[in-house]
Amino acid sequence: MDRFLAERLTDFSMYSVIVPTIIVFIKFRFGNDTQKWISVLVLITLLGEVLLNVLVRYHDNNLPVLHFFTVCQFVLFVLIFEKALIPLFPPVFFKSLIIGFLIFAFFDAFLFNGLKNFNSNSRPLSSFILIFLALSFFYKTLKELKIKYLEKEPVLWLSIGVILYFSGSLFIFIFTNYVRNSNEVLLTLWGIHAIFNIVLNLSYSAALWVKPTH
Amino acid sequence: MGETNALDLPVYLIFFGIMGMLLLAIAVIVFFLVYQKRLFAQRESIRLMEAAHQKNLLQYSFEAQEAERKRIASDLHDDMGSILSAARIYLRQLNPDKKTSEYQEIKEETTELLDSAITRLRVIAHNLFPPNLDRFGLKEACVDFCGRIEKVNNIKFSLYFDDALHFDKKEELALYRILQELTNNTLKHAQASTIDLVFHKVGGNFKMLYRDNGVGFSYDLLKIEEKGLGLKTIESRANAIGAQLSIMSEPDKGMTVKLSKPLPDYSVTSTS
């Protein structure tokens, strides 16, 4: 991928978080509990994007931020899915996921990869678990058939975004450390990642915009 | 060159992996959205059909009620009306100038007519609501019913009633009416010589079997609108007490009706 294109895509991906952020400020008061948690997720994402890009502009290693961002993003996603997936899974399941992931991410940051390297263990693990939770939401929806107007359900849009983003980016997360010596390949991969990130931010926007029936 | 080749493999693997995962993700999402809409539409359709069926059953229930009222009115008018009119004619003929023998004859004729009216009235009242059902329960009412049918028709009943069965008043009445309706159908159309009737308890369920050896009919080929009021009434009554009904009949193979319903658990837990 052309360097210019990759850099523009990355910039566009960074700015794309502004769309859901604006919607947060417009619709926060009117949203249900799930949408309020999605709002928190969007604000954390915005903070993460700002920190990542500020550190890059000072030519510093911004990967430590990614370790913390991964954990925060994971915890918030799990809390959001918990509301949608009970009683398919009991509350203790979600608590265990969070605690287990925190421990694993800690080891990944300070033992396996290190803070200054890409978290190629915890990020893919996070991807697998979140894809599983999104698919579980689909399964629960099909089983119960309670939601008539699916397009008004915030968790549907979130699940679509999660599945597209984490499925598309999974191989990037797994292999990025493997190809880090080739700038061209890295640029291409993260250019592709930027597209998926835009999709994820759009899914946040849709999830915040819709007016749920309950 | 070797360094470049070592990177090529994982790069293609990564790209194919990304595309594969993305296509799979899109397929899953599209499948989910389409399937959910279809399932929902199907459930909605079933719900509407059930609502329409309930409405039809209610309508049939009203029709059956009206038909019953018409029959009672006809019985009262044709039977009772004519008997009592004849009795009145005889009584009008009574005057002190009549000879003792004529007086005696008129008295006997009138008494006979009034006896006939009372008997007929008892039959009508019995058909309306059998006194045995309220006083002695379903088993005695069935025994009495089968006996009366056997007396006036060339048909033999074989009845088995499990004493372990208990029903509430509403269920007893519904089951009795179902039996009346089925027997009515058999007498009118089946030309049967025997009817088997079984009420038994199987596990936690009540099962009723009604079977005649009549001419039968093609039940499976009957459309809803072709079903007589009797059959619809039977379905309606079974539905009202939460029972499952199945009717099986083929030409020359008689008719078999099975009814089943879970029994409530009347077991008493230990008390201190």
C-alpha cells in the first residue's frame, strides 16, 4: 500500500472517532443504560486515540498506551455484553472473563511481549472473546425472538462492529510483531486496520443513534 | 532476496487470512439478519393463525349453543307441546254429564299423556344436564349414558373407567359433552354396532379413547370448513380444558378419537 494512502487512512481512522463522540454529547441524556456504557467506551476510545497520536508525533513509542487501552476496551465491552447476555451466561462468567483477562494482559505487558512491544497475545485473545460474545448475542436473539425491531437495538450494531473489526484485524494483531522489520508491510496492514477501525467507530455511532424500544 | 522471500509467505498468509475472516464475518452477519427476520415472520404468522383458530372455535361454540337451543325448543314444542295439547283436549271433554265408563276412559288417556309428557320432559332435562354428573361424578354419568343409549339403539358399549382419575366440575362436563357429541355422530352417521370407551391414567396423564366400528370417513381429507359443527364443538371443548385431541378415521375403518391431558399433581407433602 502506498505510504501516503496508508497515512491518510490512519488519519481518517483517528478522526472517525469524532462522529460517535459528537453523538455521545447529543444523545447521552436520552440513551438507555447500554448506550450510556457505549458512550463511556467511545470516550475511552477518543482518549486512547489522542494519546496514541500525541506520542507518535513526539516520535515516542506509543505501544504502552495500547496495552492499557486494550484492557479498558475489553472490560467495557464485557460490561456492555453482560447486560445483553444475561441469563444466557451467569454474571459470574463475565466477572471471571474480566479478572482472567486482566491477569493475562498484565503478564503480556510485563512478561511475554513487554510494554514497549505490540501486545500480540492479549489483543488477539481479546478479539476471540469479544467475537464470541457478539456471536452469543446473535444466538440469544435468534433463540428468544423477543426483539422485533432489531435495527433499533444498540447491541446489534455494536456486535456487527465487533465482528467486522476484530475478525478483520485478528490476523494483523497476531502477525504484526512477525513483520515489524518490514515498514511497507506494516504500513499496509495498519492501513487495512484503519478501515476496520472506521467501521467500528461507525458501529458505535449507529448504536448510540438508534432509539431502542426498551 | 532470501530475506524478502521469508517475508512474502506470512504477508500472503496474513492477507488471505484477513479476507477470509472478513468474508466469514460478513456471511455470519447477513445470515443472522435474514434468518432472524424470517423466524420472526414465521412466529408472527403462527400467532395470527392461532388467534384466528381461537376466534373460529369461539364462533363454533356460539353456533353450537344456538343449535342446542334450537333443538331444545324443537323438542319442547314438537314433543311436549303436542302431548300437552292432546291432554288439554281430553280434559275439555270432561263434564259431569259423561257416563262413568267414558269418564274413566278420558281419565286414563289423560293420565297416559301426562305420564308421557313427564317422561319426555325428564329425557329433555337429562340431555340438557345429566343429574348423575353433578351428584355422582363422571364415571356414574358415563355408565348411565351408555346404558340409556344401549336401551334405545342397536349398539353395544364397552366402558372402562379408571377409579384413580379425578376431574374438576368443568372438566367432567366438557368430557361428558364430548362423549355425547361423539356418540351422536356415531349414531347419526357411522352405522356402528359397538363403541369402546376407555378413561385411564398413564403416568401423569389422563387418556380417553373412543372407538366405533362404523363406516368411518376420510378425516384427513376434511377441510376446516367441511368439518361439521359436532367435530368443531369437540375440538373447542377439548381446547377449553387444555386437552390434546386426535381424530383418526378412514372409510370402513371406523373412527378412533384419542384425548390426553396432563393431570395435576394432587400428592400431599408431609406435614409436621
